[in-house]
Amino acid sequence: MASLIFGGVGLARLVVIGGSAAGMAAAAKAKRVNESLEVVVFERSRYVSYAPCGVPYYIEGLVRDLSSLVYYPVEYFRRKRNIDVRVRHEVLDVDPKAKEVVVKNLDRDENFEMEYDYLVLATGGKPSIPETLNHNVKEVFTLRTLEDGEKIKRSCEKAEKIGIVGGGYIGLELTEALMKKGKKVLLFQRSYPMRRALDPEVSSDIIKELQRHNVNLHLVESFRDVESKNKALCVITDKNEYLVDILILAMGVKPNVDLAGRIGVKLGVTGAIKVNDRMETSV
């Protein structure tokens, strides 16, 4: 997107797509640099500026209310920072030549257009899930947003046996949270827990602790798919099939570049948006 030169004369509008940490930090900084700049933030969820790392503790019950995980509520940015924050708004498309975004108000199911002078893409990441996954199966969750945590907590209240795919930070934190709630947990990991952060020797201590708490471990076992079966879920791996009440996929994250790709933004070798030393994209 265009370079953000906030010191210019005259009114201008900055549109920020994404209201999590990076998006709100960019919006607040822009407003501090140029108070006359109109700043509009579009966020698909109901929350901005929150701590998703605390969601497992909300599911466990240590955090009583999701609002405790929000650094600053929407009204703070609107009233104190004079930033036009619009939650439950999803940007569907961008026309870089016309400098216009197409936005959907998710609550009203209405679309509208808005022009901009500057644009910041802060779409973050999204859960990494197999491309062949059966998306028609209910009670299969990922954990990325506060709303994801709400859905998982509601479903966990009536579930007894819970499957978790992924032995990284999120998978292990969810395992601990659900075990403390008295749930039976099946943990599937294609290698060993925390394989990207720890050596196998250190990981062995984690395995012993999981076994000590009666976690049903399925290591060196790859997840393939999930199907509905007799009012339960059938988790299919490369070794066997297992019945659970709900399934949580904690298989990591990848760059959320769906919108960027549609408007022709070049991507880097990691699949994230490619930028120069001024954080400008190719568009």
C-alpha cells in the first residue's frame, strides 16, 4: 500500500483492515502523528486489542469474563483516541486504483464502499488446517479469536471426551485447561510435543507429565480427517479411528493473505505479505 506520510496538509483518511494488536497499534500511532487524519478500522470480530493467549484460561474458568482479556474496549478508541472502530465489519475487496474498499456489515448483512488515501493490511494469521478436511462436520473448532473461545467453552460444558490435534503451545494449554475441568482428552501429534521449540530430550519431560495426568496420547500419529458417526465424531488418523464428542484443531497458524492475494499483493517466500524496508507492499 502507499507510504504513510502523515505530515501532509489537508484532510486524509487511513483505513486499517484488522483490529488486533498490529492494526490497533498502527491506527493509534497514525492518529498520534497526525491528529487531523481520519482513521477507520474494520474488524470482523466483536473485539479489538485483545490477548488471545489467555483464551485457554477462559475455557478452564480461571478467567471469568472475556472482557478481562481485552486491553482496550472499542469505546476507548472511539472516545479517547477519536478512531472510528467498526467491529463486525469484514472487508470483502479492495480496489487499489480507485482507492476504495468494499465492506460488509455482518450484523445488518449490508455492503458498502469507502474511499481511502492510505491503507494498512493487518489481517494477521489464520488457523492452519488440512485442505482435505470435511468442513460439513459440526463440533470441530479452531482457536484464534475470543469468539472461538466462547464457542469451545459452550461445547465443552456438555462434552466428556475431547480430541485435540496439535502438541504445540495452544494444544498443550487447551489440554491442561480441559483436564482440570474433568474432561477426557485425546491428544494427537504427528511427532512429539513442542517439536519446533524443544529438543526431543526436553519434550520427553512433557510427555511424562501428560501421562501422569492420564492424557490419552497419540504421538507419531498424523491426523487425516473427521466424520460424524452415531452422534459423535470419528477422528481418522494414519493409524486408527477414535470417537470423541468434540474436536479442536490446534495445528498452528499461517498468514491470512486471502484478501491480499485477491488484490494482487506480492507474497514472500514464507507466504506472508512481501514488503520493503518502509513496510510498503507491491500495490
